[in-house]
Amino acid sequence: MSQTTTTMRERVPDDVVEDILARLPVKSLTRFRCVSKSCNSIITDPIFITKHLKLNLNQSESSMSTNTHNGYLLYTTMDSSSSSKELCTVVCNNDRTLTQVSRFEIPSFFDKYIIVGFCNGLFCLASRQKELCHIVYLWNPSIRMFKKLVATRFNRKDNERAAIGIAYDSLNSDFKILRIVCNAMFNESEAEAEIYTLSSDSWRKVEISMESLRGCAVTEPKLGTIYCVWGPFTFYNGALHAFASTVGYSFILSFDISDESFHEIMMPRNHLDGVTMNLPKLAVYKGLPANFIFAHDLGNVRNGSVLCHVWVMEEYGVPESWTRKFVIPMEWVRWEHFFGCTNNGELLIKNATGLVSIDPESQNQNILAIEDANWVAFSANSMESLVLLDGDRESEREEEEEKNSNVCSMDDLGGGSALGSGGGLGSSSSGLGSSGIGNGHSRATS
């Protein structure tokens, strides 16, 4: 056997072998690691992991351009036979039917955590529990590997809440996590931010600095200190986006994932005229950033109806380009039960009927064949990943969580709109594999 293997290696150059392996699915590659030491060395090499992810990303984007489907739905449900929680992925076909792509059992030790973001096969989890709020996990379900990150413990008088987003920095070939912490009591203390980079395996604090916060002759009015940022984060045009507030203003805060700069995007002054009890949520509508505002239907208050105001930014970064495209009447729906839009612009909502898609133009409702979903998310594309191949296996997980004495809670976690598929789901961000992935716990640095 060894003689045959040697002969094959002599006939086939290493670069050709690597090129062939890079085009194979993750499931096959994990098996081929056992074929030989040389195969294992190639597959676990960070450069190969990056190359494999690039090829899968290109393939995924090509699939999107052909319009063969309308994206992917991800959801969690309980397996009736084993009472374990499962992570499922289905593709949204053009005829509005669903086809299952994969099912994955969610490790039981993640019971205290929720998915707060995902990108190119990698998933970010955080906890709502006070003693665990500084613990963040990265998880790759396609290879059953995870990585534990220990974030900064901010010392605040009031309970804390955090917004968390994950994205891939294609310019620097690195995954990054943005974590913004503020007081849960919404007082005027300044929000604090830190960034985790997978290549350095460390956290570092960053200042939320924008010219508009200070005010100047060109930028008026002065926005003041940001005291609240709430997710989920939406990735678009190379930046993470979430709603933020100062004492007198609310706006969209963007974070450029490559140059790590913050910017503000203002909404039109009149966008809330005549709107009461509004609950906004960001999403991507037909390739453009959009703000979906759920408000009471004042003409039908008794029936508990709501109106969904759909504002679309037709030119990114230009506040004057915001346009109210639709006002959609619907039965009462909870803010967190809006999951985004399919590639063709249909709204994904969970209402009394169940999980449905709504065409904003015709306002027709289509019932989706998904029952008992505990959590739902949408992704434009689907891809596998080898990222975290040198991490910790699910079966080797620590039995005891590291405890934190700092009193804090995560009432609102950014990026809640994400759970992965069997091979991992990519987000709307373009992403590649990390060229440097450490194992063990991350460290916080100033």
C-alpha cells in the first residue's frame, strides 16, 4: 500500500494534488486526512484552507448569479426521536418550495449560547447569562470544531448589554468580530468597542470615533456620545451595520471591516412621521440596504394590526437616496420574527400562521413548509469551510465554563440572524479562509 502511494506521489506533483484536493467538499477532505501524513499535512495547512474557501466562495457566488434559487433558510428545531436540538438548512426554490440541504445536531454544551453571527461557514455564539457574557465561541459545524474566545470584562456600574457582529475582511484575509458593549439601562455612559481578529487570536479595544460625534462646521448637528448600539448587525458593502443612539439622535452605525473605521448613516427626517411604537430592523432588499419599520396600524388598532414601512437606500451612504418603497399591512408580528428577505425581495416572517414569505408588491403570503422552528435565519449563499480545523473538537469540550464575577447581561445580541447549515452557510459578505488560525483561548489586549 505504501509503495503504491509513493508511486502515485512520484507521478503527481504536490501542487497538482493540492489543486485537486482544493476542489473537493469538506466531508471528503476530512476523510482524506486519514489516507496519509502528506494528505493530512496539505489539508490542515492554513494556505490550503484559504485556497479551498476561495474556490468554494467563487462557486457559491456563481450559483447566485445564475438565479437558480432564492437563497437559503436556516432554522433550529427539536429532533423528536432524540430530544436534541438540530440545525437545518433548506434551499428556497424559485417555485417557492423548499429542499433540505442538511441537518446538524447542535452540541448540548451550546445550550447556554445563541448564534449571533455567521460568515462563510463560521458561526459566532454568545451567551445571555450574566456570568458568561464575556465568553464568545466560534463554531464550524461542517468539521465539528469550535474555538473559545474570552472577551474583555468591562467594569460598569449598571448591567451590560452587547451587540456582536462577525465578518470576513477580504483585503487582509482575516475573520473579525466586532463587540460593542453599553449599559442595559440606556443611560448616557459611552459605549465601548473591541475587535477580535482570528489571525492574531486576540481582542483589542477600538474607539468609536466619527467627526459627526464631535460636530464641526461641515457636519451639523453634533451627534454627541453613543450610549446604545443594538443588533442584529447586517453586513453590506464591506461593513457591519446596526442601529445606534445618542442622547438626541438615532442613526445607523457602520463599521468598515477592512480599515476598521466607524461611520454614520442618517435616516430621512420624516421617516417616522405618523408612526407610533416603531420597531426598526435592517436587512438587504434586492441587493440594497433597507430599513424595515414595524409600527401600529392606527386605522386598525383593535385588531392589533401593524404596518411594515420599507425604506430602501438606493445609493449606499447617501441619506438623500432613502426611498419608502412599500407600506405593507399585516397581522401583529414580533420584531424578532422578521428574518430578512429572500433574493427576490420577499419578506420572511413568522406570524400566527407560521413561517411565511410575503411579496411586498402583491402582498401575497406564501406559507413555508417548516414547522416548530425555534429560530430562523436567511442566507443568500451556502458554502463549506475548513476554518478552525486546528481548533477543539466538540467531543473534547471543557466540562466547566469559565466563570466571570462581573455583573452583566446580553439582553440584545447583534447578528442574531444567523445559524449555519450542514456544511456551513456563508453570509452576504464575501469571505475567504483565515491564513492564521490559532488554537486555545483568545486573549484581550488594549
